[in-house]
Amino acid sequence: MRFLRLLWLASGFIVPVAGFVAPASAQDDQIRLTGPIIENFIAAHGELSALAAGLTRKYGDRSETPGDDPVASLPAFDNVPEAKAQTAALLAKFHYKDFDELEIVTNSVMLAYQADVPDNGDNQATPGASQVDLDAEKAKARAEVEADTSLTPDKKKEALQQIEDQYASLQDSTPLPGNAEAVEPYLDRLKPIAESN
């Protein structure tokens, strides 16, 4: 059940939340979270959401998909000088040099949030899920395929490749060590952000 939940996370839930493509590497597109970083993220998201709502009223909805996180639509207003200036000022206020930096923090927070909050019907949260856990699960899955005598050599090879591909995605969807624990005190405040999709 846990593997399926992790696979579900890797397959796309995080992408719409942050509004960007899946990370190439968990180490490159995450940061170590602390209380002040999370507090700053929550405050920034609130003000950026309000700005996005105002810009949408004034210039029309520019989100890629109706119902997306409004903050994800802000780059679409870059061709409006007033909107671009307001967005840049808010990013600077919260010490983000640009949207890329905000997206890395968003990715870090949302991956950690999802590790702490089980999906519907799953009472097993995975706080602190680590590379060691994934490696052990991957080894178990590989062993099961290797032991399956009903598979032809070609089917076995195909199944093993699918395991490799799936676990590569899962590694990118695993929060850095300590991030799930850092986010835990903020779960109630992060819930509206996570559910803004």
C-alpha cells in the first residue's frame, strides 16, 4: 500500500501543486527545511495568492488549468509591467530572488507535507521515508520478479526495468531527511495550500 501511495505521489500529484515539472533530482530541487523557512513560505504564499487574485480580476484568469494554485499563474502576468513589478516586489519581500527559488521551496514543503499526510483511506503516513526504505522496497520488488517462474526472460527483463523506472521517480518524490519532521507542526496551516488544487 505504501509503495502504491509513493508511486501515486511520484506520478504527478506534486506537479500541479507547485506548478512546475517534476524535479530532475531530489537533491537539486529541494532544500533542508526549518521553522523560519516554512513560516516565510506560508506568509509568502498568502500574499502571492492575494496578488494573483487581484491580477486575475484585473487582467483575466491566466492559470493553465482552472482551479490551479493561483500562485502558479503569476509568471503568466510577466508581460504586464505593473503585475511583473508587484510580483517581483513580493518575491523580494520574502527573500526569494525569483520564481525558481520559490518553486524549490514549494517542492520541498509539499513533498514533506505529503510524507506526513496520508491520502484518503491510507492510515499509514510515511514521515521520514528515506533512501534506505526505498532501496529495501526496491530490492524486495526485484526479488519477487526474479523469483516469479511464470515470467519469460523478456517479461522479467521488462518488469525489472519498470521497477527501476518507478523507483527512480519515487526517489525524486521523497523529502530530504528531516523535512517531514520540520513540516509536521505546520500541517494545519499548510493544508489549504496543498488543497488549493
